[in-house]
Amino acid sequence: MRILLQFIIGAACTIMIVPAFAQAKAGRVDFGKKEFESNCASCHGVTGKGNGPLTDLLKKSPPDLTQLSKKNGGVFPMDRLYQVVEGGDIAAHGGRDMPIWGREYKIQAAEHYMDTPYDPEAYVRARVLSLLEYINRLQAK
């Protein structure tokens, strides 16, 4: 009886866990898209074509991010973009119209983690790479 009861409880738990797991997988958060919508879409537009609502307020029009691979011989320029977004390639934007997101991310991490030990470089790298992965998905075919 005890073994049967354990089996029934185990089966019931499995039945409840599987749908919950399936729902979690279906409702997966797209961190790159979230990052883009939060920090890039206001200038580059929701579609990445450079037509965001703040475009008229900028000195220089933001580039069409959907054409990056096309303009680079069909290869997504991951390293160059990483340097631009993170802030290592300050000259890439001339007068640096775009914020230095690496610095912004470090500030946000410090405010969030405060006294909790964390790796600020890994935090920045994860956010930048998730963003670039999303921008790669925006590339025109």
C-alpha cells in the first residue's frame, strides 16, 4: 500500500510538473529583445530600421540595424558591434551620440547587487551578448 501511495503521489507530481515546465518553456523571456526594446528601440526603432521616436531629436540618424550583415559581406559583425555597444570602440560613433551601455550596465548592476559579490564584467558581457544575438535575428535575409 505504501509503495502504491508513493507511486501515485510521484505520478501526480510528474503530471503537474510537466505542464508547468511546458508553460514556462512556451513563455520563455527573450532577454535580447527585452534589452533592445528597453534601450535601443527609442532611437533605432522597434524593427531596428533606424526610425525610433527620438530620431528627430538626434544630431545624427541612427543606422538601420537590419542591414549590418548585408553591409559586411553577409557576416554579422559581432566583435565590432560588441565594442560599440559595450563602449570599447568610442570612435565608432564619432561624437559618441549613443550611450556607452557597458558603463550603464555596470552602474545598474552595482545598484542592484550592492554588497552581494558578483562579476561586473560577466554581467555586462551577458547583457551585451543577449542584445547582439537579438540584433542578429533582425538581419535582412
